[in-house]
Amino acid sequence: MDTQNPNAPSHAHTPVTGKKHSNRRRPHTGLIHDNTRHTTRFTVIGNHLAQHPELSLLAIGLGTHIQSLPAGARIDIKSLAARFPEGTTRIAAALRELETHGYLRRVRERVPDGRIITRTISCNQPGHRTTDDRTVRRSHPAPKKRAPRKPLPAVPQPAYPAPTLLQQATDLLADLRRHDPRLLLSTCDTAHLAPGVAAWLERDVSPTAVRHALTTDLPPEALHRPAALLAHRLTAQLPPPPPFRASASAPIARHPLQTCDGCDRAFRAPAPGHCRDCRPERAELLEAA
């Protein structure tokens, strides 16, 4: 008796025609793909992101959106919240998820204007870096370090630095640029020079005389550091203090500081009224009246 081949089929295959081919069976339930090949405007997204087992659906969608954006696009929280309806809190949480799993990296760097900003790098395959963080920094190099600026020379200090006197000195310094545009001072320089001007005003020098001392006979060329020049003049040309009694060690009694009714400047007088700069104008007005 012949031996039967156990690998042989028990019966002949029945030919299948049309859509009944055994390799083309359609599932009766579940997903069916109706795909068309993309030729333009498409992004390749790895299944490790699209089917990530730990990322939230929002994080997966946001990661997909970020990978589809061109280089230089803004992906900060406010920009993304303006683009999507989820809001800043949910978007911030999704960005943290992507960063935790390596799909985003953040690099801090200093830009030419001195600010420190955070740049975000999108990684389509975490763990396979093609862009070193140092490369990103080199593409936006930090500005060259400037040599520390030499401090301004010291200026005289008033014996009684009353707020009104210092404010008058500050206003005088801020007004210098109207007489010479080169004397435009920064807030820091003005604060340094104000006590020196106050020391002049305290010695009964009128604001007009102080302004004349600071703005007359300036060099014709550009002023490299106008504040340093003014500090030197305030010190080198400081007028002497009011005269002292010859027979006593105490100085002559001085009038208290008053605020001018015309220009709000401080001046010394026994009673309130007008400073010496405003008195001629006041007299002319009275005569005209």
C-alpha cells in the first residue's frame, strides 16, 4: 500500500476569482485605509510619536504639528495658544511631555542685544541628534565682551542734599542737551552728576551761571564721554563757599532754601518769592501791569 504524503493537501485548491482571493480579505470591522500617495506638502512622522504609549493625545498632536512647521516658526506657549483652542495651561503641559520624552530640547543663549532667550529644538527621532546644541549657539554667536567702562570722576557733594535742591540739579543737567546736543546724558550719569551741581547751587551760584560753566568753551570735536567732562568741570571750577566772619569760626548765617514761585527752582532767601533769574521778568511784568 502506498504511503500517503502528510504534507500534501487533502483536496485540490479551488480557484478563486475576483475579490474572493484569500490574500485580499477585508476585515468586517475596524479601520480601513483609503490612502493616496502625497507628492507635495507632507511631513514624515514616525510611529514612535504617532503611536507613543505614554504621550497624551494632545502631546502627540502638538508634536506632529511642531514637526510639520518650517524652521524659525514660533512655538512658544502664547503663539500656540493663539493658534489652537486648548489654552496656555494644556499646551504648556503638552510641551513638557514632549520635552520629557526627548521630542523637544531647550537651549538658552544670549542674543546680540544682551538678552538671554530660550530656543526650542524639535527632534523627530529622540536620541539621534543631528544638530548639536553648540551648533545652534554658533549660528547666533554671543556678542563680544566689552571692556568695563571706567567709572566717572567723583563730584563735589552738597552739605545739605535737600530733595528740592537735587531735583533742581537734575533738571538743569537734563536741560543741557538743548544748549548742546552732545550733552545728552543717561539717567545713571545724571544721578552721578546731580550732587555736584547741587553743591554749586548750594553756594549761591545761579542755575544760569552753572549752565554757563558747563557748556562754555567745549571742545569742537565729538565728546567721547560728556559726563566725565562735566564731572571734571564741576570739581575743577567749584566756586568757594560763602565768606566766613573774620573774628569767628562759625560761618555767616545763611538763609533757608526756598522754592521759586516762578520756576520751582531752589534758592536761598529769608522768605518765599522768586529766584534771581525770575526777578527781572517779574519786575517787567509788574511794570507792564
